[in-house]
Amino acid sequence: MASSNIVEQLRQALGPSAVLAGDDIPDRNLQDWSTLGPVRPQVVIRPSDPQGVATAMRIAAQHGIAVVPQGGLTGLAGGSRPIEGGMALSLERLVGIEEIDPAAATMTVRAGTTLEAIQRAADDAGFLFALDLGARGSCAIGGNIGTNAGGNRVIRYGMMRDMVLGLEVVLPDGTLVDGLNKMIKNNAGYDLKQLFIGSEGTLGVVTRAVLKLFPKPACTMAALCGLGSYEAVLELLASARRWLGPTLSAFEAMWPDYWEVATRRVPNIRRPIAGDHEFYILVEAQGSHADDARRFDSWLESQAEAGTIEDAAVAQSLADVKAFWGSRDAAADFKLVLGPHSSFDIGLPVAGMDAYARACRALLAAEIPGCTSYFYGHIGDGNMHIIACVPGADAQPYDAIDDVVYQLVRRHGGTISAEHGIGLKKKKFLAYTRTPEELALMRVIKNALDPQGILNPGKVL
Amino acid sequence: MASSNIVEQLRQALGPSAVLAGDDIPDRNLQDWSTLGPVRPQVVIRPSDPQGVATAMRIAAQHGIAVVPQGGLTGLAGGSRPIEGGMALSLERLVGIEEIDPAAATMTVRAGTTLEAIQRAADDAGFLFALDLGARGSCAIGGNIGTNAGGNRVIRYGMMRDMVLGLEVVLPDGTLVDGLNKMIKNNAGYDLKQLFIGSEGTLGVVTRAVLKLFPKPACTMAALCGLGSYEAVLELLASARRWLGPTLSAFEAMWPDYWEVATRRVPNIRRPIAGDHEFYILVEAQGSHADDARRFDSWLESQAEAGTIEDAAVAQSLADVKAFWGSRDAAADFKLVLGPHSSFDIGLPVAGMDAYARACRALLAAEIPGCTSYFYGHIGDGNMHIIACVPGADAQPYDAIDDVVYQLVRRHGGTISAEHGIGLKKKKFLAYTRTPEELALMRVIKNALDPQGILNPGKVL
């Protein structure tokens, strides 16, 4: 009874095409990219404007039913997995770029717009939108904001948080809060947008955002280097920061086990350098001047002469740059080779990343028979990814793998999530990274904004 | 009775040297740098460790008395002005640098440490701490964090918020929250530090912070340019962003009235270029390579050839760079020339800043007989400063000046504070920049963290 009431009320308020119930609910809304299985919500709402989101939220609050915001559903932690009997609030029809302001170097977008559409629109207008990550073609900017996405160029441009100037948000009680600020500096009261960035849709639903644009780089340089030790990796990173200064745009590391699978077993991936090395480093710089390419080359030569680099391939074209990234992006295709697996986005002190990798590889192999693990990541930011599984096993020992990885993170003073967020999957490990006082304060904030506990309940906390 | 009880309880808990009451209260704790007069608190507390801050806060909460955090007391908005009968919680003895971690490029500091001490320690360790502002010798880093300080190099390094990786904070109930994160990327739950940065000590008292360090620049270039129109200023800014890329570290504008006072009436200020111009621009870049100096010079030549610049002086030494900044920093000495005056830190869309300046100058002169006004600021960030007064008047018409300035800000779509904060002075204008929904949400946050309303009450909201 109550259920059909809500659906009817939503249909009347938002129009029939915005409300899907029963068999009309598409499979895509049942789950995200995490290993958690599908869940069927009571109703899927697809408003086409911010007022529609506010209306849906207000009706949900009246009925006290749980609401799960959904964007591109590419999350890896289960943050947008629906709740049985609840409402999935999809932003798939709240799309489009509303304005590009060249003088302010800003873009105003709707939350359901894909990252790739935003990157292209910025490029067409002569700017760079600096966030970039593997799921660019599917992920929605609202989800990037909700998870404070990181990705490939954090070392230069920062995370999603650093690219948001203003937000429009719907609160759990249905209030629409317009904070579409376009100014770089605005200290008039609390900076409310910070509450919603990275809180995984538990405090409000982002409907529109003002994004910061950067000048388009004049040239992009990249090299793939083979190194003989982790000390050499740290030396190369330090010298890249000094020589390349703020042009340094990526510094990615791949450990040998990863490199082997990425370049020998994943299809269509080039192997830009031959020979075996202890580390494979992809370093990229974006210049504002043709000179910067020469500077990159002479830096690389100096590192080879000093013996820091054992071997290196330098990109001669943008096609080469893309091919170099291919080996790094191959992680997305490890499932073709390995089948189902766990993936991680832990953070660690940079100096201790190799020690962690060695310890983790050994412990996984010792405690879980047949377990193999692959290490790579945004090493310049202290962010390591891990892929782990027992190849060919009927059921993956997900929980056992989690336990090893996260207990070691705790011991090494790291964080259980550098960029993907907590969602459902990492909740039980949150206390490994946060103190009881921090967790209590998070609950105070959650209760203050969502006293009914209806917005994405059970996620993060 | 209650009063002497508290003082006694504080003395027993913190030791007698940490507790000053009655005639022992120093004049310095009675006011900040705003034009608001002195106020005598009941007691001044000077804990020497974070636990002492927590203890003092807990005792204040028991007695329900108001607590005002104080750092260097250089604020311009009255945020650290004490409250009659309340407690001034001074961080002047919670000072020192606890750690510099070269591998992580971080520094851990106590909240009462001056900005200058932090800049020097970073420099000694081979790094740059990028925040810089006129009050560097007196202001405390805890206050810089509380106000989300901006300053001279936001265009390159961002504001204080962008340089904080972790915070330790005492909540209004006396809970000590350790969030001294050192990692660049950490998405494990809500990013709680964002609540305390820029909330002007109304949500918690910062006791320690982990700060982000940058590589020290290899060279600093600067030029002082005379330009003939605001269109030329915008052209120069756009071309500086393109050519100089991320090396661009400051782009400061001075309008002619300001220039006249700064270089002809303030003592000991050089006038690096002769002649009269519509705009005086100080542009600075920090390079990671000697080449960057040549690039800066050739950029400047191209701008002169294109006619964008009418005249320019290029710094030949660091002494020149300092002298160029002298004309910009002369604002701090306008009081010697003009006497008491109002000063503002408004934010505006960059393209509309000159239109605002013209309108504001005209309206101040029309509505307030004898009122003169001087415009300058961090134009690359959309942040304009204004100094305004009626020279020689017995009492300055502060309220009338505020009304003109802020009503025009509202009309031009700006913000009443780009960097100094709201404190007491701008409270009544906050609704010019924030919507009713935003203000209501700020109150929800304030009530959730400080239900008794004892931490810096009456500030901001």
C-alpha cells in the first residue's frame, strides 16, 4: 500500500518517464562495478532537473524511505549500490554543460554528465579539465565529486576537490542549496561544498557543479623507464620534482609482476622497453612551451648518465604517450587474464611503499594458498593499487584477501582508501585508518544533516 | 563566585602560568587588528600543549562560558576579539615545529607558531612553504588555518586550505581529535579537516597541523608594468597564464590612486617605473630552471612589442623583487598617510573588477563627502582590496562606507570576503553573498558541533 502510494506520488510530481518501478527497472541500476551483487530497489527515479531531484528527495523524506544516489555506477566500493525497498535516485537524465566562462576559466555542469564529455567540452573551448581516470567514458561528474576522485594527474592538479569551485546540492530533507560559486577565493562563511565532496552521497545529492579549468598544455612529454631498485625510484621522483617543477603531471610505478601480466598477457599492450627491471616508471610532464620538451629530454639523459635509470623509452608522438599509458591502464583488463579478483586503492607513506608491497605479496602467498598479487599505482601521490586473487578458484577468498591487505595498511600507517572511497566494502576497516574521535565526529555530521538516516544509509559509516 | 571558581579550577588543571586573570591580563589579548575596540575577557588561558587546550575547553563547557581562540591577533574582521566575561584561549605558548619529513614533503607544527618561523624552517630544510602575507611575522598558523588565509601567491599555490594535509583539533566539548594525516590522498570517510579550515574558530580549536611543502624555486622573476587599459590587463593575464604556465606565482594590480599614495607618500617605497598609467601590474614567476628567467624576459618583450604593456621594469636581483613588492605591501602603511580607514577584501568576477572599482569610487565620493578610496589586489584570483576613509575626519564613517562597498558587491555578484573572513565586522552583510539555504545549513553545522554555543559565539553567524 505505502509502496504504491509513493510510486504514484512520484509519478504525479515528476511525470511518468522519470519513475521506473517493478519490471521496468533496468539491470544497470541494480549494482555498480564493485564485486557486490545486484540489489533491486523499489523504484528508480530519473529527474531531468535539480528541482526534480529536490522533489523526489522530499517525497522520500515524507515516507521515510532510503535514497541511493546513482551516477555512472562505476564505483568500486559499493557506494551507489541500491537498497532493497529503497529509491535509486539516478542522475542519468540530469546531463549537459550549462556554461563555459572563458574569463573566469570555469565550466558549469549538471551532475550526470560524463567525465569524458566534460574533458571534450573543455578541450573544444581551449582549456583542460584536469581530472582523468580509466572510467572516463562512463563515470558521471557527480560521482567523481561524491567520491573525491583522484586518478592519473593528482601530482600536478590535485584531486576532484581541488577542481570544484561551487556546488548545488539537494539535502536529505529536499532543500535545494545553491552554492554555485565561480570565484577562486570566497571566505564568506563556512565552505559548505567541502561537506559534500568525498562524502559518497551520504550528506546530500550533488545536482550541479562549477568546475575549474586549466590552460591547455602546449606539449606533453612521457617516458617509460626501467629502474633497478626502490631507492632509484625515490631518487628519480625527487629529481623529477626539482627539474620538471610544476610541469610534472604523472609519476606512475609498476612492479615486475604487474608489468609481466600487463605487457605479456593482456592483449594489444606494447612493451616499450625490453629487459627485466625491478621497477617500471611512467613519468609524464605537460609543458606550456616547446622548450619544455628539451628540458624533459635533458633531465632524462642526466638520470641515465647518473645511473638512476637502467633503460628508458621516450615518447616521440602523442600516439606513443597513449601507448605508454596503455601498460598502466591495462589494469582494467586484468580480469580477462585472471578472472574475478579484488582490487585496492590504499595510501601509504611514499618512502615505505616497496616495503609494503614485499610484505603484502609474501603474506598473501603464505596465508592464502595460490594467491597472486600485482602492485602498481600513483606512487608520486603515495597511492598504491593492488590486484589480488587465486586464479582459477571457484570462489575468490575476498574476505581473507581484505584482511591481509588492510591489516598491513594499519601496521604501515597508511589509509584503506586513497581515492575510491569506503562505500560498503571498506566500512568494517574504517577504524584502521580513523580514530574513534574522528568516527564519532563523522556520525555527528551525518546525524545533523540527515537525522532520519535516509540518504545512502549504511554507506561509509 | 562562579567566576573565581573557574579561574581556580583552571589554575589547578593547567598550572598558574597558563592562567591570567584580572590585572594580569595583557593588553595584547584584548583586541585584534580590526577597527573594533578592546574588550576585557574574564580570563586568558595559555596552554603549552594540545591536552591543555582540551582541558581548558572542557572546563569552559562545564561552566558554559564563551571561549575565543586567539593566535597572532592579526585578524582584520574581529574573529579573535574576546568576549566580556568569557575566556580568551591563546595559543601563544603552543609553538614550535615538531617534524619536517623530507620524503613526504610535510611539516608538522603547533598552532601558535608564526607563519614566518614556518617559512624559515621550510627554507632551511630545502623546501618552500608557499603561504605568504603581510602579517607573516606576527600571525599564527592556527589563525591562517582558521581564516583560510590567501595572500600573495594563491594564483600558483592556492589558499591555506590547499596546504593543509592533517589537523589536530579540540572540539567545543573538549574532545581532542587527532587527524594528523600526512598523505596527499586519503578518502577514508569524511574529510573532517575541511570543517575547521576557514570556519574562524567557531567549530573547533586547531592545536596542530600537518602542512604541505613545495620544492624551493630555482629562480624568481618579477616585473612591474604600466598598462593603458583594463582590457590590456586582462590580455596580459591571459598571456601570462599561457606562456608562463604553472610558474606564474603572482599577478597583482594597483589602480592609479593607490599607486600615487604608495609610491609618493608612503616613506621608503621605490617607484620602479616612471610616467602615468591606468594600471600598475606586478607579475612574478618562480622557475625550476635557469631557462625560466629567459622565458619570462622574452614573454615580457613580446607583450611590449604587442603594445599590451606601455612600460616595464624587470627585476635584476632578489633585492629588486623585494622592492617591487614594496609598492604592493605599502598598503600596510597607508595608515601613516591617511590615518584610520576601512579596508576590504572583496571578491569579484575578474572581468568585472575595473567596472566595480569605477562604480565604487564614484559612489563613495557621491554619498560620503570627502571620502577617498584606493583599489589594488590579487587580480589573478578575483580578489580586490579597497582602502577607504575621509582623511582628517574626527570619526570615520565606517558604517556608511561598508554599506556602499557591500551593496555594490551584491550588485556585481561578488563576495564580501575573499580572504580575511567574516568575524564580527561582516556578519550583517553575509546574506549579500550567501543564500538563506546556505546560512541555514551553516547553522545546522554550528549547532551540531557546538550545541551549547560556547565556542567563539557571535562570530561569522
